[in-house]
Amino acid sequence: MSDNPSPIVYEMTISHAEFFRTLPAVMGALPYVVNGSQVSAVDDTRRLKINLSPEGRRNFGPIPLPVTHVELAFDGYSHEQAQAFLARFHNYFRRGGG
């Protein structure tokens, strides 16, 4: 976000393969390029970078779960534009339970 250039980092229980399977729906019409574990999207004067950490593992009792830290950096986005993208991001990656 232009006012806050600090990246946003989420710890997600997701594998890289699952992340990249879901990514096209998250990005919608926003053009993007994947380079290894990095995603770059440029739209006019706005730039979005997504970096994935190496995939880790965490055990939930006897169940191993993938863990990936996902960093999103917005440049040229207004607060509202960044929040709209994050809402879409969360809608596609949300996990339910209970």
C-alpha cells in the first residue's frame, strides 16, 4: 500500500502446489508472472509482489501439515485497493473448521 510499504506476512497451512493451483482464481484478471516461489503482478502504476518461503512442516498430533509463509508487498495501491485484493485473497484461501 502506498501509505504503508511494509509487506504483509501470513503463515499458511498450505503447500506450494496447492497455493499455485488456487492462484489463478485469486488473481482474477490481474496479469501476473510466476518465477519459482515469487509472483509479480503489474497493472498500470500498481505493483504486487508475493513471495513464498520454503515449504515447512508442522505436526498437528499425528497429522503432518504443510506450512508456508506468504509475503505480500503492495506498491502504488491505495489502502482501499489493497484491502479489496486481500479480501479476495482471504476468500479463496480461507480454511473452515469446527
